[in-house]
Amino acid sequence: MLQSFVESLHLPEYPLDLEDFSEKIKLYDYQQKALENVYKLLFYYYQEIKGDKSKLWEEYKKRGFEEEWTVRSEILKEYFRKEELTYKTFVNRASFWMATGSGKTVVIVKLIELLDYLMREGIIPERDILFLTQRDDLILSFKKHVEEYNKGRAKKILLEELKNFNQRKANPQLYDRDNILVFYYRSDLISDRRGDKILDYRYYYNNGNWYLILDEAHKGDNEESKRKQIFMVFTKNGFMFNFSATFTDIFDRVSTVYRFNLADFVRQGYGKHIAVMETQTKAFKNKNAEYTDEEKKDIIIKLLLLTGFLRKIKDDRYPSPLAVALVNTVNTEEADLKLFLRELFSVAERGIDENTFLRLRNELISELREIEFWVEKDKLRESEVEKLREFTLKDFYQHFFSSAGPSEVEIVYHPDNRQELVFKLRSGDRPFALIKIGDIMSWLKSISEGFVINETFEREKYFLNIDERDSISLLAGSRSFYEGWDSPRPNVIMFINIGSKDAQKFILQSVGRGVRVKIIGGNREYRKRQDFIRCLETLYIFATSRKAVLSVIDETLRNESEEEWEKLEVAEKNPDIAGKTLLIPVYRYSDRRIEKRLKFYAGEEDIKEVMSLTKNIENDAVLCLLTGRDLRTVKEMKQTLSDPEGVIRISGRKMFKSPLNLLNRFGDFISAVYSEVNSFVDVDDKIKHYKHIEVNIKKLTNIEELKNAIKDSFSNTYARIFLESKYGISAEWFEKHFYLPVLKVADGISAGAVDWIRRIIKHESEVKFIKDLIENSSCLDEISDWWMFSRIDEVVDKEIYIPYYKYGKQYRWYPDFVLWVEKNDNYFIIFVDPKGKTYTNYQAKIDFARKLFETEHGIPKVFEFCGKKIRILTFLYNRSPEDVPEPYKDYWVRNIRDICKRISLH
């Protein structure tokens, strides 16, 4: 709100060198923009309206901010009249909403330079400058940036602790006038009482004459609200500058003078793409009986494999990729960190067999093909993912462990460094992992048995020099180091037992630490880079709960996108659908349980163990107590397990922690009530995403020009070329589509390049399908009286889906396209999903689609409805991978002609 106002002002140009910081550091464009905006605000506030808060408040109200604020704080009541306790009284503020890792501290130091200049020029009043932040390491970072800024300057920034404020003001130094004096302190140590290090704010009130700079300074404890009031008192006659990566307070948000949050940081190419992996770390949950040690080990191997692969393909332009494991518990008996290291050491010392390596490598390849970037909704290139097939087991040990193969783990530490442990293989020449926790000595005693432990004479702290220690492949620890350090090395983050809503800030800060991109000797305008490897510009996240982490970052994206998007309103329902019946299935819960031809997946060893258990427990009542099932279900479980063929699909690997765990999951499976096709309804308003095509009004300067280009592209070749060349999108006026036009990215344009528009076709696989369909539509013409199709948007078109089950729980599958084909009284509804290769789900999806839409003999069911014989077909559109099991090969199609052949068979 405030940003839109200041950017509309036409005021004098910024008076200082925006880019200049030091010989090593130059300001990025977005950092310069932040300073330009705050300069405009200060000039307007102090020169144009002479510090009249009511006039600035009017600008807020013009933009729709009319919320009232009721204050009960005794602190504020002591310094302000009752009628002053409204938002209007505190408009002398500016918030900087900047992503973690975007260089807030650089902007803060340059802001101090700006304040000093404006005071010397008489543009703003003389005030003292105070910097507050919440931790010692952040103060240390601030001091280092000030030291860097001061190099070679005649006018330097001088830092003084706030506790010395009154003494320093009473006895000014001669050199204060020729430099910039800035006071600093920890914000959490300012209160309404005195203590050893705690300062009573009343002694530092300074008549409210502070230019107060807050860096993440109002977070994290029960006194947060009190401190906010204190900061308002400090700036009664001054100005507040509030820097944060995550604003939640409504007034902080609307008073944002410059926004460059995590989504902006990534979208504009300054940060890595963000990919949340399908593989989850739930296996590490305490006392989780559903997962085996082998499953834990598989997760660890995928982490190591991906990290090692990235380290192998990186060139000299990139820093060495690093995996970061963040755990919730460290010192308990079954601490997350101990469980993690146990599996890590098992891989390091005992090794893994070739078959396991190849299986996990293939699973990782399949997963990487399908993972979608969070912000840009784009994906890795197929050619890059395929490079992973060249990564061998030998590469695995060489590039992650710095060793030729498995070997004994050696623990190295320095007795004076109580926070770090280093690990290396005895066959390796360099350390591969670093642990940083609160106190390693007591922790070391609890895990030392069976390991070689060596003291080192090196006093160097590995963590502080992590960028130079490129042999370190893994950094592990708790929340203690998620802030206060900056490194472009993290490419992989694994959260273990972290991911609930209460961890939202931690997740965002951690992700922010991992998205920084550094091209050694490269250009800062990263979006212009076409030759660099996208794999190395991606942050891969392994989460305890993928859903929880996605929920956190999706909510953040929604919150950070308020008032930015405007409906484009260029697409309309195709008039050619008039008189045609476009049906979709609707479902109901059956009164029957799931039929036995759906598959339950278990390992051969699992089946042997559970059979042994059920034979040894002769009394079914005992099994009822152990599983919580009724007698009928227990008997059905035992009968099915005694003859599992046709119901249980047996794989080679163990999948369950215990036979009792298998029984519980199997009980869910056979007891589940499934969905079945109930009837059909006209699609009508069920497809509505075309009404919600939206553009970012901050990034699109001329909406009307875009609308006209889309409209004219139907009949005007020049308009079509203009639309593709200027905006990077194309409009397809394909008469067979449910709505017109179909908007998609233009040929040769990546999804990330058109992040200013949403609800259009961006994914490479979807674009490929549309192109194939348009070019080969004649085959559909030949086999039908008429046909139509439509894209489905899973976010908006929620009523078009296929239910499916995994272990008795129902989920929804949203295919990307639906086709309707009619020939005489034969009517086909065809669902096509071009993104269906995810190994974790496609089998379950196809299993239940077969159950819903096919007979036991694999023939499409015929549903009689309104005089039509309706058949429903499902296809996964892409090349069929060689390792797809036989029952699923028929559901993979390479092109539209394959689909036409399948339709003709029925």
C-alpha cells in the first residue's frame, strides 16, 4: 500500500551513489530500489507535508486501509493521549519486506548513510540513529558489514552500545561530528525493568527522537507485544524502519515501502528454484512403527545421492553443493540427530549394494522429472535429470564421502570448540560432514561407542568457514544455526520432525538461507543466463510432511501476493459446445467394501512375518485386541493373508516395521468403503478456471494492450507475433476447446519467464499435449461424429477428478485434460494426464481407475445414461518408461494417435 504510493511520487533523484558499498560489495538493483523508495517517502514526509501525519494517513485511507486499532498498553498511555492511540499517530514508519538472504544488512548500512546525508542537508530533522536486532550473531553480522563499508572511507560509521548512550551524549567525542554515530543493542534485552544486561527503556527514551532501525527485532518471546509499544515510544518524534523476511502484523504489511520477499527473490532470478520433494522423512518420527530401518536408510541414500550428483556436475562457476539436515531433537535418547547419523554411518561403513543403488537412483530420477518449482511452476529439464543415470556407485562415495568406497567413520574435534564435530572416512583424505549443536561434549559421550575419535590441533571453526571447506558435503544440526549465516552452498535441505504450522517462520527462514545463488565471476542478472545448469540453481527440500511444508510456503505465497493479481477476462465459453452434451462422472460411497482386485503392496518378508504371527496367535480375540478390529474383519484378514495371490502385490523389499503394523494397514485396506460412479452431470460451470486467468498488475504495465493483442491474434498475424514476442504467450483459437482462446506459453519460452500470468498452460508436458492434439486432430475427426476437449485446473476446477485409494485412504486425482468423443450412441469421456510418471502415486491412481471404469476382464464398463453408452478411459501421456510393470503399460500413450487407436478398439 505504502509502496504503491511512494512509487507514484515524482521527487528529486536519489542524491548518493546507490550502487557503492565497498570494493567487494555492490548493491543489486532491488536493493537500490528499496533505498530509492524510502528516500522518496522521507522527502515527501518531511519536505512536502512537513511531518503532518494526518496527510500521510489520508494516503492510506485512499488506498482502502480503514482498520481501527484499540490499544490497552499502559506503556503507550504514558506517552500518548488517548485520542492519539490510532494508526494515524504511528504512520512515521516504513517496512522493508525482504527475503532472507536478499541482503537486508547491506540496505540497512546504506540507509544509515542516507539518513546522515539527509540530516546534514536539512531535509530531515537531526535525530540519533539506533539499530536493534534480536541476537548476538546478527549484531556480529551487522558489525562486519559496517567494517566492510568503512574500508577506505573518510566518513565512517561508528558503533556504540546503547547502554552507553547517556554517557556518550553527555561527553561527545571530537570525531563524532566527522563520522556517523550509530547506537546498537539486542532488541530482546530492552524492557520495562533493569537487569544484568536488560535495559529499562525509560533511561533511553531520548524524548522519542530516534531514527530506529529494526532487523527482525520484534519476534520470538512473550514480551513481543510490549517491545512493539516501546519501539513506538522511541519513535514518537522520529521514524521507524522495520526490516523482516516475514511480516504478520497488518500495519507492518500495509506500511511496506519496498517488498522483495521470498517469492519475488526467486521469481526475479536472484535465488534458486524451490522444489519440495515427494520423498518424505516421516520414517524418522519418534516411535514410528510404520517404517523400517531400511526405509530410513533409503531416504538418507536419496539425500546423499542427490547431493553427490550435484557436486559431480558442478563447474567452477558454482560453489560446492551442500546438504543441510535440520532436526528437531538432539540430546534425547532417541534424538532425531542420532537416528539420522545412525543411518548415515551405516551407509558410510557398510556400503550399499548395486541393486539398491540403481533402484533408488531410478526412483529419484522419476521424482525429479515430476517435481514442480514452487514459485515459477516450472520443472527441471529432462536432459539434466537424465544425467543422473551416469552417476555411479563409485561416484556416490567419491563425491559425497571423498572416498573410494565405504570405510570406518572417524570423528574429529577440538577440545576448545564445544559446538562442532567433523566426520571423515578413514579411507578418505578429507572430512565429509559437520555437526553444529549447542554442546558437543556430552553428546559425543552418548554416541562415541564403536567410533574412532581423534582430537585435532586445528582451531579453525568449520562452520564460520563453510564456504571454503568444500569437501564438507553435509551440515547437520538443530534450529540453532538457521539464522545469522549466509552461504550460497546449500542445495538440499532435509527437515526431520519439523514442519507443523508452529514452525512456519523456521521453515521460511531455513528455505531463505538455501535459495541464495552465487555465480563465481558471473553476471548478477541471473534471468539472462541461458547456459547455466538449472539443477544447480534449485533448492531441493525433503520434508517430514510434504503437505505441511507446501501449506506453509503456499500460504506465504498467497499472503505475499495480496492485491497484486487482477482478472484478465479474455476467454469465453466456446459457442460450438451449444447442443453438445459434455458429461463428467459424479461419485458416491458404495455400501460395499473395496473389492479384492485392488492391490495391497507388501514385501515378501513382511508376508512371512505376518503369517507367522497369525499362526502363533490361535485365539482371534487376541488379534481383535491387538488391531482394534472386529471379529469379522480379523477373520477376513487371516483368510486373505493365507491366500494372498490376486490381492497382495509382493515386492522384494521389506515395507513394514512389524507384522502388527502390516495388519493395521491391511485392516484399513480391506475395511475401506470405496467410491463408485453414481451418475453423470453436464460439465457446464464445473470448468471455470478460464474466468480466473489473472495477471500481476505490478509487473504488467498495460493490461489493455495485452487484451487487444490476444483478441486480434485470432485474425491478425502481426498481433499474434507481437503477443508472442513481447509477452511470451500465444493464444490458440482451437474450435474444439471448451473455451476460447487457449492461452499458453509461446514456443521456446520457459514457464518462469511468464510468471506474471496464471491459470494458463505453462508446463512443458501440457504444452506438448496441446500441440500434439492440434496437429493430429484429424485422427479424432475420423473416428467420431464430434469431439471436444478442455484443460482442467486442479486448483479451481475441483469437481472434476478421479478418486483413488492408498492403504484404505481416499485421495483425489486431477488429470490435466478431459476429452469428449461421440460416435452414434457410443460416448467416451477420456481423462489424460501428461504428468503421470510419479512413482509414488501412478500405480494407485491407475489401480482405482480400473476399478471404477473397467470390468474384471479389463474391458471398459458401459454406463447407460440418457440414451448414451458411456465409457470412461484414462491415459498417462508421455513416453512409457521401460521399468513400468506390465499391468500399467497400456495406460501410457506416446501421442494422440495412440489414444485414437484405443478408442477405436471399443
